[in-house]
Amino acid sequence: FVRNTPDRCYWCKDELFGRLAELAKKEKIKIICDGTNYSDRNDYRPGMKAAEKWNIKHPLLEAELSKNDIRLLSKKMKLPTWNKEASPCLASRFPYGHKITSEKLKKINDAENELRKLQLKNLRLRDYKDTARIEIDKNQLSKIFKNNIHKKIVAVLKKYNYSYITLDLEGYRTGSLNKIKK
């Protein structure tokens, strides 16, 4: 996992599901489910091989419920998380081959938490060693240069020792670092 190879999610999920399987056996739980949904089916997901290995069930995927369907159903059921932004693994902020450490994960987590105070949607901080690449919703790109938000972003990221700070003009896209893999 720490070597950050393209199959890092397999190794993480294999460990997670293995431990869950031990707990399930101890607690006499027969089925383990995860939150994989229909929107995930076309994304690069090496963790699905680990799920298959451990016989993990995917009820949302089997029901063909997309992320949007789940949000609408959650809203209808008045769940407080119905509009909560996705929070994918922090390891997804690093290009493959860049070693992952607990210090780097903490740096990303802390920096993103500070940047979220600026009310940017679908914020991702991609770490390229001394370069930070910011992704946000496309429709918010123009907001960055209003009210000097870009200066606030720079100030936050300089505190985390980034020498270069870039804004991805394509905006946030799921799996953007997977494009490098191909």
C-alpha cells in the first residue's frame, strides 16, 4: 500500500475485508456488505477483486442504485447525510508511485480541512511532492478569483510547504489520477 502502486486499493480492501471476515465469524454474522453502488461500476476499482475474494456483497450495486438515486432516497427519508460530499480515501490524492506516509496523509487531510472553510465544492488537493494541484467543481472555477479566494488558497497551502500551487482548469473529475495510469 505505501508504495502506492495502481493496485493499492486491492491491498487496503484485502486487509479490511479480511479483518471484517474474522469479526463476522466471531460474531456469527453470515453476510458482509459494502457501499459500492451503480455509479462505481465503470470506475477503476482494484478493491473489487478483494471484495470478490472475501465474498463481500454489494446490495446498492445489485439494486442498480446510483449515487444520485441514493441521495434522493436519503433526502426522502430525511437522513442528515443526504447531501454530504463524497470523501474518498486520502491515498487517492497522490499519483501512483509516490510513497504514502502517515505524515503525508495528515498533511493532505489538514490542508483540505482548512480549504473547505472557503466553501469550495468537491475539493480535492492532489499532492505532487512540492506542487499542489487543486480540483473543485467546474462551476466554481470563476469563484476562485473573486473576493481574493485564490490568495487565501495560496496562504493555506504555503503553510503546508508547497512551493507551487496550481488550479486544475478542467475542474474536479472522479478518478483524475487514474488517467495517468493508462
